[in-house]
Amino acid sequence: MISIANTVIQATPKQIEAMQSAYLSHMSDKIPPGAIFAVKKTGLSITAYKSGKVMFQGAKGEQEAAKWGTATKPKTKSTKVSSSILPPGFASKNVVGSDEVGTGDYFGPMIVAACYVDQAMMPLLKQLGVKDSKAMTDPEICEIAKKIIPIVPHSLLLLPNPKYNELQAKGMNQGQMKAILHNRALENVLKKIAPIKPDAILIDQFAEKSTYYRYLAKEASVVREDVFFATKAEGLHLSVAAASIIARFRFVEAFREMEKELGLAIPKGASSKVDQVAADVIDTKGEATLQHYTKWHFANTDKARNLSRRS
């Protein structure tokens, strides 16, 4: 048996965002804990982690990795890079944190949640099981979300697919949509807790700081004071962990609503299974209905058309 070595590069959030767009049509719906996305192609598997590490596996791994950066040996300290940018004792500070879900899924909306968690609330949230949602199942997430939603000051913003498609058609990319949603969710929470002022704000990083604020250039107001950006932020403060759970809970609900309306089981992600379900929607409901429930610019649209009996 021939052993094929893994090729690993360290990528910036901007590079990972570009990769996510480039490989959208090959996204796997099975994402390992701590990963942003996973790609499955013939002779190639790619897994991008929130630490910035991107692993390329398979016969074409080394060649594909060279398109994005120089291969490096995986560093055990990479998971600690994020925390080094935060002030000492950050995990015990009173923080507003934000996170998003749904950006790599063909079906379903994009959702951003922001939460305020202070020291007094931390013991209860830990007791209720609040932690990184990527290490939890959807049923676990839903159970915990129902318990914390009534007690955690939060804002939950959902970008419906029709509006997403409208903005994308006008030239707005996902990064800008996410930045706008994060900023508005943070503003909402700050208004809810006023006159209380948090010690800091933590955004689960999806873009470089300068890029994030560039995306917000046309916003009427922008949250800038005491804002920190970090990857794997769910593990750095309970506010982001809570936001991640609440966002995922709403995303799961949105899928249940879609499945009920369409009468179909809908897989998450953007895999070949998604292509077939999308083709079934075209066959039974038409393209207009499919567009209403999906991110239309994804490559899945053309694949579904090719699989459709109507083509």
C-alpha cells in the first residue's frame, strides 16, 4: 500500500474565505470538530480549521496546496494563537460575543447571533452545558439553546435566501453580508444591556480586521470600541459559545421549516447529496421554488439542473 502524506499550510482568514468560495461545489456535509469546512473531490480531500491550518490529503494534495501557500509542518501551538491576542483573564470578563452559521450551506439562511455574558452568569451557563457547539450534536444544541435563550441578552439575525440572493446579485459577497449582520447584532445587544458597558466585544473571526471594517464602510454606525477578533472564539469566551448555540438552534429550526414546506429531507452543506435533493425540488416544485430556499449562486444550482428530469 502506498502511503500518501498530508500537506498542511497555514492560511489567513481571508485565504480560507477564498478557498470556501472556490470549493463550494465540493463541500462535504461531514465537518470534523473545530473545522470550518471539508471538501471531498476525486483524489483530494481538504479540511480547513479555525486555527488557520488547512490540510490537503490525497494524490493531488500537494499540487492543490501549492495554489494557496507553502507547506509547513503542523504546529501544536497553533490552537493557542487566537488567545494570545486577547487581554489576560479574558475568559472571565463581561463580554458581548458573536458568531454565524449557514454560510457554506446551499439550502437555508445565513444566521448571526450575538450574546452578552457577564461573570455572574458564567456558572449557570457552564452548568447548563454551554460550550463550543461544533463539539455537540444538533439535539444537544437545541436542548441547551431553549434553556439559555430566555436568560441571555442576545440578538438573532436571519438573512432569508431571497434577500441573500438579491444582495449577491447586486455584487455583495458573503464576507460583507456577514460583517453587516455581526455589526447589527452587536449593536442590538449593546442597546439591550445599556447603560451596562461590556469589558470587550469578541467576534469569531472570518476576515482580517481591516477587511471587516472595510465591509462596513456604508453602515450608518459601526461598533469599534474594545472589539477583538479571534478564530476558535467559541473556546475563548462563553459569550461566543452561547451565540454559536443560539445561531445553530435557529438554523436547525429553519431546516425543519423547509423540510415541512417542501416535503423532503434536506441535507446540510453543499455535497452531491444536496445536488440530488435540489434536482428533486426542481422536478416537483420548479426552479423558482428552489431559488427561494437556496443560495442561488452556489455551483449546486447548475449541478441540480443537470440532474433534473426537466433538463
